[in-house]
Amino acid sequence: MRRTRLIVIAMVAGLLCSSTPAYAKSPKPTLAQIEAAKKAEAVKKSAADKAAAVLSAANQTLRTLTSKSDAARALYQRAQNELNVATLASLAAAAHAKLTADAVAAAHRTIGKLAANAYIMGGGLTDIEPLLSSNGPQDLADRLSILGTLGAQNSTALNRYTAAEVAARAAKQQADDAKAAQQVATDKVAAAKKIADAAKAAQQVEVSKLQKVQDQLMKELASAKKVRTTLEQQRQLALLEEANANQAAQTPGQKKVWPDTGFKGRSTIRSTEAQRLKAVAYAKKQVLARKPYVWGAQGPNSFDCSGLVYAAYKSAGLGYPGWDRLNAALYSVATMHVKFADLVPGDLLFYSFNGTVSSIHHITIYAGNGMMWEANSRSKGLIYSNMYSVAGLMPFGGRV
């Protein structure tokens, strides 16, 4: 199972940092280089922390201004509601005054008619007796009663009109005053809201600027961290592969080809035939240029075995995160295993000093016809050789 295989190489995999796609130019970074990278990272972190504190304060100010703006907006809405209520009250009072005025106007017309009749009749009962006697004394009494009643009704109507007119005028004045006061309040609140919104907008611009600075500092911090972890990772990979190679040189009885014990790699490949051929051409070019062998180097001026593999496929178009700079042991896990009978140019070959994945110390690029391109050692450099010329060949190839 894949989990079991991963456990077998846990010691090797634990040395990796999966988030680092690039590597330093130094073949094998020194402790001093790593310490310098740590200090650079600390400086970036300090700057990022300071910027974060300033940004936090600016954001707090922005939240305060936002709260004030929202409160001003709420007051503005409340003032508008109160103004609407006052306007309706003013309209209702005016309508009531108009109805009362219409009723009194009707009463005035009745009174006017009676006054005109009284004038026509001479201003008294004696003068109008001929007009009334035609219907008899009872009719006169009735007419006098009606005239008195009408007078009382008109007097009452007039009094009511006067009172209603005063009340309506007062109500209208009150409504007008309320409307004016509410308009003043509305203008004040609108002005306050405008100021709050302007302050909020200005602060937002400042916060955006600070955020941009913070983002840049965080980006620089991430870059510094990547440099530091890359240096550490590259050094550990080089040291581990170097230790395995030294162990292989001191281990007697290594087989030319180890038996197949069922190690499995990836279930898929990431390269095309064209990319594999480009990787082969790159490796060939480096060998023919007689580039030197240096532990931990991946070109362009020097290489170790896994560095040559990494650089060859990177030149063919593979890159992070699909293609990392690993060491020989981990490349065996990160490629699809194929039988020797199915090898094609560009496949990888692996060499171990005891037949286990964790002890793989050397890796080469298959050239075809049983030959390979490799970064062999300090003494031999980069060479073109037979795939069986190195002891400890693992019984599978790795297709990228």
C-alpha cells in the first residue's frame, strides 16, 4: 500500500519542505548562508509586524467612523420621519379649518338672506304684518319662532367658526413651526452625515494604502522565508545524498541489479514524449560540455546526480508544484515505475546500496540502448555510460 511505502521513506521525506519551488545558486549552502537568510527573514517579519499594527489602528479608526456615519444616517432618517408626521398634521389641521370655514360661510349666506329680508320688510314686525297676516296669527308666530331659531343657529355657527378658525390657525402655525424645526434638524444631520462619510472615505483610502504596504511586506516576508527554507532543504538533501553515496562506497557485496520487492511509485506520469526527449538532449549537452560534479548543484555550471535530473526536466517545461528539486531516493517515489523492457529515453534509473528505497544514492537519465547520461562523481564528473556500470541498480525505471 502507498501508506506503507511512504513510511519506508519517512526519514527522507521529513527533510523536505513542500512549499519551496526554487533553489539557491550555491551547490551546498553553508550554515553561515542559512543564518544570514534567517536574519533577513527576521528583518522582514519585524517590518511586517509594525505595518500590521499601524493597519490595525487604521482599521479601528475606520470602524469608529463607520459607526458614526451609521448613527448619523439613523438620526437623519428619524428626522425625516418626524418631518413627515408634522407635515401630515399640518395638512390635517388645514383641512379641518377649511371644512369649518365652509360651514360658517354657508351660515353667513343664510344670515345674509335673513338680514336682506328684514331690511326689505322695514326692520320690524309692524311693517311686515301685511306680509304675515295672509296666513293668520299662527303663521306669524311660527315665522317669528323660525327667525329666532335661525338667529341662534347662525350665532352658534359664527362662534364655532371663529373658534375653529383660531384653532386651525394655531394648528397650522404649530405644524409650520415643527416643519421648519425639522428641516433645520434634517439639514444639520445631513451635514453631519456628509462629514462622517467624507472622513470614512478618506480613512478608507488610507487603509487601502496601508493594506497595500502590508501585502507587499508579507510577500517579501514569504519570499525571505522561502529563501531560508530552500537553503536549509537544499543543504539537507545534499548531505543525505552524500551520506548515502559514502555509505555505498563502503558497503561490500552490492548486487548489480537488486531483486524486485514490490516498491511502487506514482500511478500517473507528468511528462510527454517531447519533454522526455528534451530532458535527454539537455543532459547530453551538459555531459558533452564536461560540466563538473558538485554536491547539491543543479546547474547551470555544475551538477550532482539528482541536480542533473531536476535541471533537465525543468528545461523541458516541468516546474513547481508538479516538479520539485528532490534527491535520488525521493525521485524514485515521485515517478511511475516501469520495467526495464519498457524503458524509453528520458526515464530515470536508480541505484541503492542495499536494495531499499531509502538507501538509493544515485540517479541517472536513460539514453536508450542500455546507456545513460549521469553526473557520476567528483572524480569522473558528468559521463555517458552503461546502465549496469554502477552496482546496486534498482529493478525498475522511473517515468516522470
